[in-house]
Amino acid sequence: MEKTISVVIIENDDLYRMGALEILSKTGKFIVSGLTKNLQEGMQLIQNLQPDVVVLNIDWLSLSDLHNINIIKNNSKANLVILTLDRNKEVIKAAINLGANCCYCKNSQGKNLAEKFVEAVVSAYKNQSWIDPSISGILVENFLDSKSKTENQLSPKEVICLKLIASGMKNEVVASRMNVAEGTVRSYLSNIFAKLNVENKLNAIRKGIQTGIITVADMKIS
């Protein structure tokens, strides 16, 4: 028998709150164990009920309120679907960076909007990402911002060093390729670890891949 997914909905708009309740209830896949228009009451419901998924409208929250997403992620098993109507870029970016799994736009265009909402909630339950196509550009922009910030953290020589390390070269080979002393390579690596907040080469490479500094082509340098 398929597990019923428990959901807490935190939505200040009465129409959307009751609409979300109706959509989820009709499927037979969900039980809405908590429903509120108040953030603090919602946080208490999450603590008491330990739902599988939290549906949270972020449009009425300030950037400082968004720290509650981090609290939810750290203190419950719930994954998050954030709802937005205003499509505020900074708020959406902050929510995603804090750990929101899925983002649904309440004024999406097209048909089957209820099905899309259900899909977002199911994806969150499965710990998968789901981003409404109408705001996917914001996520791409967020990725590019992250890449740019990380690249700006590293000096040009440090970026080259990281790419060569990612290609599988040892320190002495990197030193020869860059025409510097091996001690200089170790210094570059020390700076890279500190700037990327990692402790070793493997995690530095992973961080480089995540932020787009390192590409597949970089890892095939001969």
C-alpha cells in the first residue's frame, strides 16, 4: 500500500490556502495534517506533527524570516515546496540556497496547474528538485551568480592550479606546467582550500564542479 504523504501548509492567502488543501485532498495521496496562515503557528505545527512536506508561501516573508527554512531543514524530516506569486528574485534565491527543494509559481500560465502543484509536492517528498518552468531562469541566474562569486574569490593562477589538479596532475607536474616552484603550488592549494571552505583536493574539485569553474573538458587535460 502506498504511503500517505503528510503535509503542513503555511499560506497567508485564504483563497490559495484552501485551494492547496482541496487539490491535495482530492488526490488521495496526501493528508494535510496542518493548515495555517501564521508563520510561527506553522513552525509549531511542523515541530509537533513532523510532516513529510511543508508547503510555504514566501511572498509575505522578509529575507530575515527565511531563516525558518533552515530551521525546518535542520530540525525536522520535512522537505519544502515554496510558493510564490510576486517572483521576487532575491527571496526565491535565498529560499533555494537555504534548502527549499521545490518552487511553484501560483500564477503559472497554461493548463493542468493543479497537476503541476501535486507534482511539486510529490517531488519534495522524494527529496527531488522541482522548479516551475516560469521561474527557472532565476535558478540559472543564481547558478551563474554563484559561479561568478567563486571565480572572483580565486586568483587567475589559483583557478589554473585547481583545473590542473582536477585533470589528475600531481603537484610537481602542476608546478612544471605553471612554471613555478612546487612550494608555490602548495601555497595556491592552501589558498584555494581556505577560499572554498574545503579541506582537501577532492572536495575542492567537487566545489569547482558545483560552481562551474571546472568542466568536463578541464578534467581531460593531458
